[in-house]
Amino acid sequence: MSTFLYRLGRFCYRRKGAVIGAWLGVLVVVGVSAFTLMKPFASATTIPGTEAQRALDVMEREFPSTSDGHVTGTIVFRAPDGQKITVGQAKQDVARAVEGAERAPAVVSVAAPATEAGSISADGRTGIAEIVFTAENAEGIPSDTKQSLVESATEARSAGLTVELGGAAFDTIPPVMGPTEVVGVLIALAVLVLVFRTLRGAIIPVLTALVGVAIGVLSLLAMTSVITMDSTSIILAVMLGLAVGIDYALFIISRHQTQVRQGMDPEESAGLATGTAGGAVVFAGATVVVALAALAIVNIPFLTVMGLGAAATVVVSVLIAVTLLPAVLGLMGKRIASSTVPALAWRPRRSARRTDGSRPLGERWASGAARRPWLVLAACVLGLGVLAAPAADLRLGLSATNDPHNSAARAQKMIDEGFGPGHSGSLIVLTQGGNKATVTSAAQNLANKIEGLTDIAAVSPVVPAAAGNAALVNVTPSSSPGSEETTQLLKEIREARGDVETSTGTQVNVTGTTAVNIDTVDKLSAALPIYCLVVMGLALILLTLVFRAVAVPLKAALGFLFSLGASLGVLVAVFQWGWLAGLLGIAETGPVLSFLPMLLVGILFGLAMDYEVFLVSRMREEYARGTAPTEAMIRGFGHSAKVVTAAAVIMIAVFGGFVFAEMQVVKGMGLALAVGVLMDAFVVRMTLVPAVMALLGRKAWWLPRFLDRILPDVDIEGEQLMKHRAASQPGPKAVEAEPVGEVSAGTHLT
């Protein structure tokens, strides 16, 4: 692989104009396709294979709604203290607002608040008017329609009412990139300037990463014409594409810049950097891609789309790193090694093997871990264990925390306060059978049983289907949809149905949005251990191939579990317990988003293996040259520490920028990934790994003979490439561009 990448890098360097033009052409094509084919994001998800989803499909067929095919919205009114919207001036103000909404263009109907419809709260202060629009989705509602409704709401507010517009029609999607996300990119740029000591060299990784993200995201937007996708898939692709795109370019440019500064021909250097560092990039990208693609085994459509979309963006980032990046380096030539800014001007440093016997900082750090390995091991495990402890209280859910900046979220909060937290999360009990009379009787029998259960706010009368043999009962819980009490209530209803089904020969299922969400959480929870086993097994196989050792992959996999536990622990402490919630802009605490742990496993696994490869591959090379195991670990760590540190800081900056996003799901992903990378890079890979390698000694590199015979040599480190160059370029030209001082520490992967 390294020889192929070497030739590819040289080709792209020479044909820089054609390669850059080709990528720009791809960008234009996907851009035109996106703006031509793009469809609105999905507002609802389907979870095949669950009881609630199957029943929901039946219910939609047996009980068709007049709003089917049309997006709906709500106007929520609240009268001042001591008043009711059913009498006096408040009633007139509500009626005036409803009339104004009816006159708005593109509105099919408006149902005013009414006691008999259950849209007025028990105390009479809060009411809900439901609007049906002609459009199929929120994006299709004309701007003058929304403006007319806003004016009606504003007029009602001026009369003394509290009014909010809610529902799917007013549930706005925040922009993918906001100010805090841009700050993360700027921090990454600053780190790159410090590493490369040249502004032009620092800008290249950011630009190529942005190109990769643009192509990946635009491709996903074009795919919305044939697949259902929500906005979270796009945000995840942006988040991951930026982070890995910058990091992958960092590894290759670091190697290239060092070689050019040592006098190597820039074209040869670009090919060599692509063949060596690029090989590690391809492997690292492949691990992320496979881990994300494995999300498809869960068989939940939105999660599959999310994983495959992010994986596709990573594939684009890898392709850009080994093709577009060498072409851009061709435009730079020897200028990649210098800077016109005096403060950044590079000066040759002393060699890494200093004449006074002292070691560079990276080697001193690894040497310290090797001197007291048991103490370092105990400290790391204890610290990570403390961070992971809150994960024992992990609760999963699909309900998102209310965003105070979102009108729909404020409207929902008013409904919860006026009608009770369970009003918008009712459980629908669907009964089916041979004839209408039997079905209606069975439904009533079960409704009577349900009324005797705990945590019940209300049970509606039986509603038989107009055509067909089905009936439904709406059960309103006293607790919120994401609470443990509601989950327990669903379980009790399903347990209570058995006797009714047996005695009447009917079939009873419980559905509704709340039941679908709870079933989804259960399905994800059941699939998480299987997914972890798949990912962990993949880690062991891939790392055994790369390092041709058994202990190193086992150590890497166990270290990943420590990082995962710490990340989940921080998630629970912040989002469930409320620690630092105010600082991070979290309005309300609640369960951790159910699919977040699975996404975290996939992404963190790939990134953890990145750092493992970039650190341990250099240790392996030193050991293969005959260096003693502990000394090989120290020297290898010294060569890799700087670039891994920079890569980790960049990842943390990019992911951390999303912690302050408006969407709670994005906050959760940003926080979990930032903490996960922080723990994995600095605690596990750069502290725990040196200590464990020192303890294992030669045993770290042991491989059974039968595996040694059957395992292929993937050669991601470029060993065969170096032999080929040494044979074809005898004499001084065959010098391998050893690191020079601290400026190149960590840039040399072979």
C-alpha cells in the first residue's frame, strides 16, 4: 500500500492543476445536485420491528387524520394570574388571534381552544389552537403566512396574554455552523501555526478539510431526494469531517515539511509523506469508516443514515488527504518550509539526541512513566474510574431538552405547565379483533383496568374506528414522556393486556410517539453490547494486522473502554445531574440521548485507534531496529508526541466548539467527543500506554508463530517503500529524513 500511495502522491504533485481542477469539478457537481435535488429534513423517524411502530402504522390506516399530508402548528395562549381564557377580555383576545390566523394565507383550518376538545387546561388559564397548513412541511410554509401569524400573536401579547407559536411548523433548525463552531476552527488554525511555524502551511489543512466537508455535506443533501434524513446527520458529518480532515492533513504535511527542511526534493518528499504518513491516515480513516458503517447492524434507519453519512464524509477526507493535499503542496513547492513572518521563521534546532545527554520533552515524559509504571497505571485507572462512576446512573431517552431560544420549545413548556407534563406524551392503546362490538368491549375493559394503575392523569373514552374492527384509548400519564414513571406505566399497560386478549380473542398494542421512543431506547440498549463486541473485535483484528502482536491490540482495546467510560460519566454528570449545566447553556436536565452512546463508541473507537497507530508504530520501528523494548518505547514516543498532541488539541477544539450549539443533541455529541478525545489522547495513549509498554517489555511484541505465518503484511509504515528507495537511490539520496530536533518530533512515522 505504501508504494502505491507514494506513486499517487508524486503523480498528484506533478499534475497539481488537473487534480485541483478535478476536485473543484466534483465540488461544483455535488453543489448543483444538492440545490437541485435537496428535500426537507425529516421531522419524524420510523423504528421498524418494534411493537409501537407496527401499531402506529395500523392506527394511521384505521384512524386517518384530516391533517394527514399537511404540516401542523399550534398557538398556545395563557391568561394572566387570576384570569381565564374562557371568559371576559381574555376570551375575546384569543378569539381575535384565532380569526387572524384563519385569515392567513396557506392555512387550511384553525381549531380554537375548546374544553370539549381537551385543548383548555383544567384551571382555564392555558389554551391550544391547532393550525393545519396547506404545505407538507415547515419549509413549505410561505414567509408571509408565518409573518401574519407572528403579528396575530404579537397583538394578543400586547393585550396581556402570554402567547407562543409551536408545533412542527415553528420548530426551527439552527444553522450547522455558528460562532462557537467557528471559534473551534480558529483554535485549530492557531495550533497549526505553532506546529508548522508558517501561516501558509497552517491554512492548507483547514482549507482541504473544508473542501472535504463541503463535498461530503452537499452529497448528503443531494441524497435527501431518495433517503429520509434529519439535520443531526448533517451536523455530525460537519463535526467529524472537520476534525479528521484537519488531523489527517496535519500528519502528512508535518512529514513533508520536515523532509523539505532537511533538503529533500519537494516532489519526492510529497510522495514519501503520502506513502508513509498517508498509509497511517488511510488505516485510521478505515477504522472510523468501518466503525460508523457498523451502526447499520442496529437496524434503526435514522441511525444507519447518520453513521453512513458521517462515514462517507470521512472517506472523502481520506481521499482528499492523499490526492488533493499533495497537489496543493505542489503549488507551495519549497515555500512550505519557510515563513515570511519573522516571528514564525524556522531555524534549525539541535538533533533529538542531544550532545549533553538530555532528552527532548516527549522522551522525558515517556521515561518518567517507564520509571514508575505501576504508580502511573494506578493513577490513570483511578482517575478514569472516578470520571466514569456517574455512568452507572446512565438513563437513555429520545426526548430533547427544551431550548429556550426556540419558539416551539417555549410553547411546549407552556403546555407542560398548563396541562401537565404527560399531556403531549399520551400512550395510545390500540385494540383489534374480529368484530366491532367485541373490540369496543375489550377496549373498554382494558381502559377500566388502566384507570387503576399508578401515574395516570386521564384515560379517554373508547374511540371506535369508523371503518374496520379497531378501537383506541388515549392514556395521559402524570409524568413527562422521558421519565422513568412513564416507562414503567407503559410496561404495566402491556402486562395488563394479557387477560383481555385471552378472554376476548383481540389483539392489543400500545403506541404513540412516547411508546415509539421508549421502544427505540430499549432496542438501542439491547443492541449496544452487540455493537461494542463488533467494534472491539474489529479493533483486535486490525491492530493485530498492523503491529503483528497480541498484547498491543488488547491494551488498545482496554484503553478505549476507559476513555468511553469517562466520556459517558461526564455526559451523565452534566446532562442528567446538571453539573455545569448553566455554564454550558443547558436549560433542563434529562436522559442522555439514546443513540449517543452508540455513536460515541463508533467515533471514539476510530479516533483512539488513530492515536494508537501514530504513537505505537514508531515504537515498533525502533524495536525492530534492535533497540531495547523500554528504550524503543521512549524514543518512539518522543518522535510522535508533538504531532499527536497537536492533533488531539485540534480535535478537542473542533468538537468543543459544538458544545455551545443551540441543539441539545449537538451539545451532547460535542461534549462527549471532546471529553473522549481528551481522555484517550492525553491520559490513555500518552500516559497509560508508555507505562504499560514498559511493564510488558518484549512481551508487548509477542505473536504466536501460526499467526505470524498466516497474517498478511499490510506495511502501513512504509518499510517496503524504504527498502525500494534505498535500492533504487544508493548513496546520499537514500537518507530517510530523520527528525531534526523538536520541530519534527512526532512527524516521522517510519
